[in-house]
Amino acid sequence: MPWLKGIRTREQLATLDLLPPLRSRLSWERQRLLNELAPASLLVPSGNRVTLDYASGDIPILAVKLQEMFGLADTPEIAGGRIKVSSISCLRPASRFR
């Protein structure tokens, strides 16, 4: 298992990013479908890609600077339009939470 190379302690194991080994178990088609339905990031009106936080609960959170959202016509959606990303945390211009 190449993902476990160099891991000797429980603490090192706890910091292991499990996404790459889990994705490697999926076929190319399943990986494409996962990226389509549960993207790691969303394109915002400013043209930047902003990472979604799925670890915070049932609804993913989009932490983005307010000015990057100007021009947004509707609530962003994932899962083929079934889930609205209704939790948007507006960051200060320096990309910090209030």
C-alpha cells in the first residue's frame, strides 16, 4: 500500500489524507461522476474556484469573499441540482472569517 509508506505512528495515520486512496479504488467513470455530483470546488462569478467544505455537516459550506459573488443569479447547486449550497460564509477581503 503506497499510501501508508512512512507511516509508523497513530498520529501519522490520523493525518493521512484518505481521499486519494479512496478515489484510486473507483473506476474512471465513477471518479468523473463523483466530481460532477460532489465537486471539491465551485466556480464563482469572479472566475475563481472556491473549495467546498463537506466536513462541516449535512450541507456543504462555501467560504468566499462577498465581492467574488457579485453577479450570482441563483444559489449554487451540487448533486445534479438536488442540493443547494445554501450555506455561504462571506469572508473579509483578506480571506478571513469575521
